[in-house]
Amino acid sequence: MGKKLSIILVGFLLLFSCKDEESRPIKPATDAKPTEIKRAQTPVFNQDSAYQFIQTQVDFGPRVPNTKAHANCAIWMENTLKNYGAKTLVQEAVVTAFNGDKLNMKNIIAQFSPEKTKRVMLFAHWDTRPVADKDTERKSEPIDGANDGGSGVGVLLEMARQFSIKQPSIGVDIILFDAEDYGAFEGSISSMPNDWCLGSQYWGKNPPIPNYRPKYGILLDMVGGKNAQFPKEYHSMLYASHIVEKVWSTAKLIGYGNFFFESRSNNYPGVIDDHYYVNELANIPSIDIIDCNPNTGKFGEYHHTHADNMGIIDKNTLKAVGQTVMEVVYQER
Ligand code: AHN
Ligand code: ZN
């Protein structure tokens, strides 16, 4: 008898407790997290791999247009991107430099998920400066360009490797521009306007992909130097401040805020770089992640000297930039 009663009692208690659970008042809408979208899992950027991609470029020799090293490096980059599953396209042309030199240039274009309409464009220049005009020695000899030329490509090739393992929700285009660094040599008299960035200028005036409309562009230029500083560059802020804020706040969020700086003002530094022509000629809001002094706008001591070799490349910088840009890309949907 007692046992039966206790079973009934327990049954009632369970029934009530369940009922109680069910009849709890529904949380007011204001209290509920509104459509909480989970952050996507961003793969881990491998700085050793990026470093190796820079080493490979430097091992070709200076990638100066019209040289064997330049031609060989172009083939290697295209094959590498193709092997990572991109649809590749090489835009070839002859452009004229400030001094009349005819440059055989190649813009390397790699499309990941080309069928997707929502896309972003990541770019860097891959050529190296034909002279070391800011050095005191061997000024007429070309530089290794480990940072200026090598680093942006190295970081983007590692990202391409990551895309081959886990594809982002959106489409991504990697564009490696040629003939960026053939601007007028220091002390040279003859000059022309728009003497830098000949590859991106050619691309802007001769669009290789019809109706190409990525949401925005991110340029990586000198993203491997030790103790690099990336200020909010003037033209980036002028044309695409929302992208600057997105990238800089992402860097801070994932712990790389120590590389990404505010500029002293909106005037410094203003850099004429490939992003300038992508903005002006293609109307794609684009920013430049470029290592220069946030106060003066000056580039590092290594700039356009023979010191721009593997010795100044720091994997921590490669990681900070690579992981930040990957985080931005993988969070897009
Ligand atoms: C000018 O100095 C006008 N532009 C710098 C762009 C550059 C050269 N980036 C790397 N090398
Ligand atoms: Zn340069």
C-alpha cells in the first residue's frame, strides 16, 4: 500500500515539475539574442608556409620584368594557384616605363569559386624593383624584394593553400599585379605621371573579366617586415574607410591589434599603390595594408635597398596579417 502511494506521489511530482518547466514564461524578445549568427571557423594561417613561399620567390632571383627570374616566377605562381584549385588567368601586355623601357608584364589572376556572385579581391604586386636606389652601395643592382614584392605574394599563396583545404562561403579572387615597382628612380630627371603600378593600371583600363564587381579589395604590400606598422593609410580611408575599420577591428578582436595603428591624421601617409588605381579605374573600394611609419608615412630603412632580403622577414608579422585577412574573408557570407 505505502509503496503504491509513494509511486503515485512521485509520479505526480514528476508531472508537475514537467508542467512547471513547460509553463515558464517565454523570455521577452528583448532579452533573447537576436538571430545570433555563429562566427564561422576560420582555419589557422601557417606562417612557416607563407615564409617558404617568400623564400621560393627570392630563390628565383630579383623578379624584374624582362628577366629569366621574372618569367620563371610567373610560371611557378600560376601553377601553384592552379594546384590549389583556382581558375587562373594570366593577363599579358607590354607597358612602357617612365624611362621608355618596354616591360613584358603578367598580371596573375586566380579565382576561387568563380561561380559565386559575392566576392572579394585580395591583391599584391609580385615584381621587384630593378634598382636599389635608396641604398648607398650597388644602387644600380636589383633588390631581393623579400618584403617589397615577396611578402604579399607569400601571404596570399598561403591563403590560397587554405582555400584549397576549406573554401570560404564567398568567392575570392587573388590578383598578383606586375610592374608595380618600376617607378622613376631616385635622382632621375625624366619622369611621367603614374609611373608606379603599371600592372594594376593596365588591368584597370583593360578589364580581363567582364562585369567584375567584387564587394571590396585588400592590397598587401610589405607585410612581412620585423616590427611592421600598418597605419590607416590615406587613400584607403578616402575610398574605403568601412573596409579599413572592418580589417583593423578584426585584427584587434583576434589579438593582432599591436600591428594595426591609427594614423596621426588623415593626411599621412598617402600612398600611391595598386589600391589607388583599383579604386580610381575599377571603382572597387580597396585598402592597402602597408608597412610605414604611422606618424611620418616613411617606409622602413630596408625600403628599396639590398637590406630588403630574407633577413628582415618576421613570421610574426606574416601571421598577424595572414590570420587577420583570413578572418575577414571567412566571416563573409
Ligand atoms: C610611391 O612611393 C609613390 N609608391 C610606393 C608604392 C610602393 C613601392 N610599394 C612598394 N614599393
Ligand atoms: Zn617598392
